[in-house]
Amino acid sequence: MDLSDRLRLHFDQLENLRGKMKSFENDNQVRKDIKRLYGEMKIPVEKRIYFLNLEIERLREIMRAIIQKYNWLIFGINGLFLNMSVMNFSRAYKKLTDEIYE
């Protein structure tokens, strides 16, 4: 909403109003957060612990998936380098045996 056209305010006055609006928005957000936290306090401790345990298990599953993908990546790269080493060794061995039996 453009206040300057309707109210014909100076720039300083507009900035002051914008600052007050921002302050009111922040206060409103704090009030909402307090209400939400107060509502969470009404939840029994056992139920909160149950929800925390569920969240911990969910995070463990995520970490397991990340670690498994990392392991597949590392073992895949190691396998690639191992295959390259075996191929280079077999080429060198073939070249050496060809030179010996010529």
C-alpha cells in the first residue's frame, strides 16, 4: 500500500511509519510464538518425549541413507581405481611376457 499518495507525508514521516509497522509486525510474531510455546507446554511430557524419539529415529534414518550413499560412492571409486590398476598391471605383464618370448 502506498501511503505517500493518500496522506501526502514527507519522506521522514513515511520512514517513521514504516519503522513502526515493522515493529508491530515483530511484536505480533513474538506474541504468536509465545502462544504456540504455551500451547506446547500443555502437551504432557510423555507425549513430547515420544515425539522427540520419533524425530530422532527419522533423523537416524536420514543419516543412514546419507552414509550408505557415501559408502557406495567411495567403494565405487575405489573399485574403479582398482580395476584401472589391474588393467594397467595386466597390460604391463602382457608386454613384459611378449618381450621375453620374442
